[in-house]
Amino acid sequence: MIRIVIAEDQRMLLGALASLLDLEEDMEVVGRASNGEDAVKLAHQYRPDIVVMDIEMPGKNGLEAAEELKGSGCKVMILTTFARSGYFERAIKAGAHGYLLKDSPSEELADSIRSIMAGRRIYASELVDDAYGEENPLTQREKEVLGLIADGKNTKEIATQLYITQGTVRNYISVILDKLQVTNRIEAITRFKEKGWFK
């Protein structure tokens, strides 16, 4: 019997997933959590074979919880709506054995859990393509500048903090906008977040 803990902050979806997996003859849902912190507690309490986890949850997110469970002996499968290469890379670093999208067919979930228990790693194919196809185009310094913009700093404050001139900051910003193919700072931050490049 494959023992499963599910972590999902949308209650209806949590119930539906649990019911779906409980219908499988070789699976049993032993715990349900609505955030990453509870998922980690339940994993230690029930020692499941696998934790099926969403990413964006209140408090501790699924990636942080996966990092905490790394090496605990229980496998982690990420189940999310977010096909973001940055999230995918973090999930792999956290030791996740699977990364599926919520719009996958429901029968794929149980099959993927069985495959993971058999020692395979299951990743959504579109993410694998993305992860190898798209690198973050910004240099370390450009990432710093964009990070400060995201923190609400203006050109003068960024210049002071990085010990560079305001003109240099403006040059960095125009290069960032160009590389990310956007027209303003807000779009740049949004694009960078969507790609999951803010670490």
C-alpha cells in the first residue's frame, strides 16, 4: 500500500485529490495539509511513502517544505498550476521526484505516483523543454538592480546602495528591459517573476 500525504491550500481540490487517490486499490491518503508547515509535520508524524504538494500555499510554500523533507526518506511530488522554469529548477534542487501540472489528466496522477515509487522521476514534459531551452539572460549585477527595483527602490537609492552613478543605473535598467523584451520596470518584474527567476 502506498501511503500518501497531500498538501493543497484549496480545500475543495484537497478533498477531490484525496478521494481520487483513495479510490486506487494500492493507495491510501494518510494525511491532508493546507500549507507547507503542516505537510512537513504530517510527513514526520505518519512517515508516508510520498507527499503530493502544491507550491503556492500560505506560510511555508511547497518548495520550502520539499527542501525540508529532502533526505527524510519520503518522496515528494509537486502538483501545481505553475509551469515556471524557475520553480521547476528549485523543485529539482529540493530533491522532488516529480513535478506535474494540475491540468494533467487525473489518471496520470496515480500512474505517476506508482512510477515514482518504482524509482523513476516524473516531470511535466513542457517544463523539461523550458528548463533546457531558456536561461535567465541577466548578469548578476542586472539581477541585483532588478531586485532593488522590485523592493521599491528608485534610481537614486539603487545608485547609492550599489555605489554607482544614477546614469549607470539607468543604463542597467534599459539593458534589463531590452533583454526581457518589456517596456517598463513593472513588466520587467512581472516577467522575471513569471519565469521563476527571483530566487
